[in-house]
Amino acid sequence: MISATRNEPVILLVHGAWHGSWCWELLAPELTALGWQVETVDLPSASADPDNTAGMYDDARVIREKLAGLDGPVTVLRKSLARGALGTPAAARVRFRRPG
């Protein structure tokens, strides 16, 4: 996905457990057609690797890093696991910038 430039409306799509950013493949083009810039993340805990030890805080870090790199207004759309368990820790350390 393309990184947002200043003041463009952005939607960050965050998948839930047992998914990846691939789960947004049908929705992302629809949102883009409506004028949104769409960004996604892949949460490390959702890896199929049986030796994966990533957890909630690793996922929250990935979301925070993505949010910190986006300019302009951002709407976060979260699914299942990402709704409550990850959303609060991820947003807690983000410094929101005012447009302009």
C-alpha cells in the first residue's frame, strides 16, 4: 500500500487473529474507489510459524509504528482481536498531529 501524504483521508485496516492483511483484499479497492487511502499491517502474532512467540505487545508496536508514519487524518478499522486488546495499547503512545 502507498503511504499517505499530508491531509489525505487514510483508513488503516487492522486484521484480527488467524488472519493477515490479505483479509482486506476485497474491501481495500472499494474504499480506494471512494477516495480513501488504504493502509494495512500484518500482525506478528498471527504468523503460521509454530515457533512464533510474538504476542499482543508486539502487535500493538506494529500498529503504533504504522500510525506514527501516517500524516493527515487517520481512521483505524479493527477486526476481532485488534478491536480492544490491541487498539488501546497501540494508540496509547501515538502522538497525533494536527493537519496544516
